[in-house]
Amino acid sequence: MAAASAVRTVGRRSRRLFDIFVAEVPWTVSSKELKEYFSQFGSVQRCQLPFDRDTGFHRRYCWIKFSTPEEVQNVLQKDSHILEGSKLALRQQIRRRRSQRKNQSE
């Protein structure tokens, strides 16, 4: 039980390292296809598309990590992102320094 809790905590921390959160991902789109799509804006270092263990389907959202902040801006400057007829909802992940996180929790 403690091991599963530790894995979830590490997973939450690692998501903070991603640049963009993408929602409304169509069921038929894979992480490979997402990575290919977003690579038109820059070098995609990582694409994390979580799956539901019970259903075997992905959860319709993902996190994307780019190499530079300029590449993130390239993605955000485009008005809409459409994959397989569905409009993706993007949100930039805000990175906070540890000192900022500690101050906010006090």
C-alpha cells in the first residue's frame, strides 16, 4: 500500500515538469500520434498519456514536454489544435520554484 502511494506522489511531481496539459484527446489518438502532431512546433521530449487500468483506454488527457520555452510559445500561439476532428484543450503548466511553493503553503 505504501509503495503505491509513493508511486502516485512521484507521478504528481513529475507532471509538474511538463510544459503543456492537453485535454479532450480523442479516444483513437495514441501518444505516438500526439508526439508527431506537437513535433511540428518544436522538439517534443516526452508525451505522457495515462491509461485507465480498468477500461484499458487512455483518460483523454496528456502532458507534453518540449525542449525550450520558445517551442511552448509556438504551440500556444496557434488558435486551435484539431486532431481527428476534435478540438484539443491546451493549458500551459506553471512551474514554481520550491521556495515559492513553500511560501504559498504557509
